[in-house]
Amino acid sequence: MSEQNTRPIDRLLTIMAQLRDPETGCEWDRAQDFRSIAPYTIEEAYEVADAIERDDIAALKDELGDLLLQVVFHSRMAEEAGHFGFTDVAKAICDKLQARHPHIFTDIADNHANQTDRWEMLKAQERSAKGATSALDGVAMALPALMRSEKLQKRAARTGFDWPDHAGSIAKLHEELGELNAATTDADRLLEAGDLLFAAVNVVRSFSIVPENALRAGNAKFERRFRKMEELADSDGRNFAELSLDEQEAYWLAAKALERAETS
């Protein structure tokens, strides 16, 4: 079969095999292993998210291709080591999706009104079958800290270990802020700062808001307003970095006022 008539996924698998060929492959590709490639995998996932955030569909296509390459790369290295290949990866996810949707792929009746509850119950069964002994087992260590914090809290909440309302989590946040303020050593401040951020995630989660989404929105707002401050200062012929804090604050308030006027 000519390359033109080959399925793109088969062509990609062939290209990856050629790049990893021990004699004729690319020196850089041959030198990689799971650990060295993992950071690229994470980076490509973030670039997919970035393209979505920017509503850039053309970039999304390219970034999804880059992410697919990461899956193929890892699968090729695993195949070379005799563990599994790309086909096994595809089969595993097919089996998992069908197992987690029995109401779609089997005649089993769906007795769960809440789709999320059903999904979590099936995932818990899978973890138990793999030997999990704690409700927290399976929360990946490599997740970004904010996301992992939310997942740990949600897992704990499913066992009943959670505040019954906003008041409890808000009070805990104030408590942790006080403990950070009272800390006297760098080691204690580090631990108390972690407790404070963990408590903040719990407060946000109690309002049914995804902390990652909230912080992204906060980052975007700060960046937008900061750029507007610089723009306003520049239009006044002033170097923003050379202004006093009070003068910078005045530009901050002006930037906020302009933003509100534009959105009202």
C-alpha cells in the first residue's frame, strides 16, 4: 500500500518506529525514555488547553496532533521494551469506556439518576479491583498541585469527610491565614502556606466552582488590568515601573473603572 493510501494513524506509527530505529533512527528520538518524554506530554496537553481557551480551532488541530504523537511515542517505547503497543493502549481505553457506560453498551438498566455518581462508582470499583485500599488511591502525584488538591478533597468528601456548608470551609480559611501569619520559621511558613492554599481550594469547591477555572479567570483579569495600567501610564508619558505604589494604585483603579464601563 502506498503512503498516500495508508491510514494516517498507521503512517504515524511507522514514522515513530523509523525515528526510534536503533541503527538508522534519529539520535534524539532514540535517546529518549518515559521520564524524559513525560514533561513534553504534559506541555502538549497544556497547549491543547491553550488553543481551546483562545478559540483557535486551527491551532487545536495541530496541538491535538502533537498530543497524539506523545501517546504514540510512549507506546513505541513500551513496545520496544516488550510491555505493550499502541493497539493495546487503544484496546484498553475502548474496554474502559464500554465498562463505564454499561447502560449504553449492554442491556443493564441504569439505576443511577446522577451520571457523575455512576461514573465515580465504576471508577471506584476499578480502583478496588487493582488493589486500592484508600479513597485517595489513584490521585496522580504528577497532577498540578491545584488540581490534585481539588481531587483529594472530592475523594475525601465522598466518604463524608467534608464541611456541611460554606461557613465551615470559610472559617477554616481564616484559621489557616492566622496560622501563617503567626509562623516564625521558613519551614513553618511553608507548611502553613500550603494549608492556606488547600483551605482556599476547599472554599471555592464548596461553591461548586472548579478551582482551576477560577484561578484561570483571576489570572486573566489581573493580566488584562495590569496591561491596561501600563497602557494608561504610557499614554500619559510615564514609565509605570518608576511610579510610586500610590501612583500605580491610581492607575489600577482607573483600569478597573474602564473595564466596568466597557462591560456595563
